[in-house]
Amino acid sequence: MNRSKKIIIVAHCILNANAKVGPLATYPGVLREVMDQFIEDGTGILQLPCPESSYLGINRWGMCREQYDHPNFRRHCRKILTPSLDEIETFIAAGYEICGVIGADGSPNCGVTKTPSGLIGGVISDINTVEVQLKDFRYIDQSGVFFTELKSMLSDRKISLKFMAIDEKNPSSLITEK
């Protein structure tokens, strides 16, 4: 058998920037600075589903954690995560090493150590609304909604994994969650 028996779990947009909110994509497709090292090591890749595009579609606008933090969206996250969790559990039972989970800091859903926060949103009707929105916007030291649900579901199954995050401003290094 020629398998490495190593797997890395990644947020959807790390392998497919096309799923990101249009102006927020900083790379054309795969974030190679992060993924090349795993590919060279022979590590398998498990791509998580994108909760934002599967819930709101590809033509959505950028939102903060608070807009996604709703019971119905959390149910959606758990539903689309279930097949991935089943697969992870199966790999672990078969003796595979799960090297960790990589998220995208700055994402309202897949952030690991940093997520955007802001309570004011909606349709932009005039310049004053934009100014108020920008004053309210900040990053908080917290996981995004989707990754919060992922961590909870892993815990429910008694699976402990290392979480890491990319910072798209410095994509060649991974930030490990403490």
C-alpha cells in the first residue's frame, strides 16, 4: 500500500477561491502557498463544504459573524458538516492521522482565531450608512459560526484536532489555535 495515511481538513475556499464573496478573493483558485506543502508531503485533503455559498449562493455580499449567528444557519452548518464528520470518524477508525483543520482567519464562518464582527448591516441606502457600518466593524478573537459548529460536532464525537488558520495577508504561514 502506497498511502501516506495522513489527511488535512481545509475550509472550502482555500481550495476554491471562487466560493468567496467576489471582492474578497485574494487568489485565483487554490491557495498554493498553504496547500503545496501538504501536497508535496503526500497528505490527503478533505475539503469542507462552503456554508455561505450553499446557504446564500454565490452572489451574496460580505457579512459579519452576527448576521450568520442564527439558529437556522447553525442547523444548516450541522447538516452540511455531518457527511464530513462521518468521513473523518471513518478515517480515524481506520488508523489515519488527521493532521489538523485549516480555516481562514477573517471569515465570519471559517475563521479560527479571528472573525469579523459588526451588528449594523443591510442595504446600503446612503453614504452615512456606510460610515456607520465601518465604525461598527471590527475583528474579534473568536472562531466563525461554521467552525464553532464544527468544533462542537467534533467534541460530541470525542474527536480532538489541531486547528490552524491562514491569514491571507501572510498566506505562507499558518497560525495555530491556542
